[in-house]
Amino acid sequence: MSAITDIPRHGLDGDPDAVISQLYSLYAKALRRYVEQFSPDPASAEDIVQETFIRAWRHLPRLSADDRPVRPWLYRVARNLMID
């Protein structure tokens, strides 16, 4: 699956660690590039990306129950973290 497509809803069910690992492999690189545009340094960008995926792991039941794509949710969380 390419980073442009979104993970299917049924793909969010199952082992939470495996799901987050899959989401990370699909979206982390592009999300990091996005965050780096607005971060003072690469370490800050990496912290925001990591916190974004921690929050995704915490909200996995809600994400899997929702019918919306995951990628925009990840970008919105990262943007909110940058603002905070």
C-alpha cells in the first residue's frame, strides 16, 4: 500500500501494536516532512511525529470505529501539537 492511499478500516482491527506499526510505516516519513517545515529543528519534528503516533495508539478504538480516513486525522493531530 502506498503512502498516498489510506489504510482500510478493517485494517485497524486487531493487535494495536501491529496496527500502529503499519500506520507508522505508511505515514511517518511524509508526516515528518510536513512537520519539519514548521519545526525549529529535526529533533522537535521527530518528537511531534512520535507524539502523534502515541495519540493514534490511544485513540485506536475510535479510529477503527470511524469511517473517515486516518491520514487527515494524523496530520490534524500533528498540526495541533505544533500549535501547542
